[in-house]
Amino acid sequence: MSHPTQSADEVREAVRERYAEAATSASAGGAACCGPSDSAWGCGNPTAVAELHEGETVLDLGSGGGTDVLLSARRVGPTGKAYGLDMTDEMLELARRNQSEADLENVEFLKGTIEEIPLPDGSVDVIISNCVINLSRDKGAVFREAARVLRPGGLFAVSDIVADPEMDEATRRDMRQWTGCIAGALTRDDFVRELDAAGFEEIEVRETHRVHEQAGSAIVRARVPL
């Protein structure tokens, strides 16, 4: 789905500015995206549906203040590893501070974008994300990168915003709505098509609750083939 009025760089910079401000003004937590949730920066609770097991490696795309990374690190235990990926220095600083307070060593926060994940091929068992993929201007690249870094049989289990098919163009063109997680959202059919094109199978998109008159929060799950 294209949104020709904003370039990828414009969208990325708007998102970066919003979340840098959120990190510095609400370091104790707060709803920076779509309203209150189990995880303070997002729209859902991807760790609850990620089926994490002892010894696994998990990656959180757009990890923000690190809440989901730290929860995941506890679930995979000392023989596992939890990575957080974020492009915003202020969020990474907050996440590392939270890691220090949690006293967890099996955690690593990486700087980068979700369209170019700085990890090797086949290095991750599970990918999670909390209301971040909708912020990307190139979602196809996000899904291809996710498929690349997942091991065979690896699980993609994210919470994200799913737009109604009839979402109007005025909403989509609104940059404030985009950085607020609504305007950039894919429809359910878009999600299925893009994940399939990236090589995923067992694709499931299930809406959990409404977050906007033209969009809902959803659990999106898929697997890389064995």
C-alpha cells in the first residue's frame, strides 16, 4: 500500500521525533502510540502470544523503552537471548537504563531500522513487535528482513494496527495520525498478502479491540517454513 504524499525519510524522521520526545518526557512509561496497553509504548501484548521457550533467541522490532524485551529475556532464561532494535537514541538510552535496573544480562539493544535488521541470517527463533510495523513506510522490506533473520520454523508474533478497508485518504495523509499509529496501518488483506510475499506461512491476523473508528489492534502471527 503506498502513501505518496510522504517519503520514507519524512515518515521516519516524524516517527523518530515523536518517540524521542516520548522517551525524554515520560521515561517512567506512558502511551506513546495508541493508548494505554499492557506494554506502555504500544497497542497490545505480543509477549503473551509469542510462545517463548527457555533457550530461545527473541527479537523485538521497535523496542522503545525495552519493556517487552525485558519480559522476553526472563521467559527465555539465561540460556536464551533477547534483542531490542530501535532507531531512536533516546529510546535506546531509556531501554538500557531499564535493563540495568532489571539486572538482566541476556539482553542486547541494537540501533537500527526495522527495514534493515543488523543481525545475521537465521539467527532468531521468535520476532515480536508492539504497534511499530505500521509506522514503517516500506512494510514489505520489514517482512522480508523478518523472514531473513528467523530460523527455519521461526515464529513472527506481533501486535499491530490493522486498518479498515474503507479508511479514508484524509486520515492516511495526516502525518500526526501516522506517527500516532493509525494512518500507516495495513488492512488485514494487505498483511496476509505482504507476509505471503515475504515467504511466511500459517498466517493469522486476529483483531483484538478497536483503537480508532477506522482501525483496530490485532495479533498477527506467521511462520517461516521449515
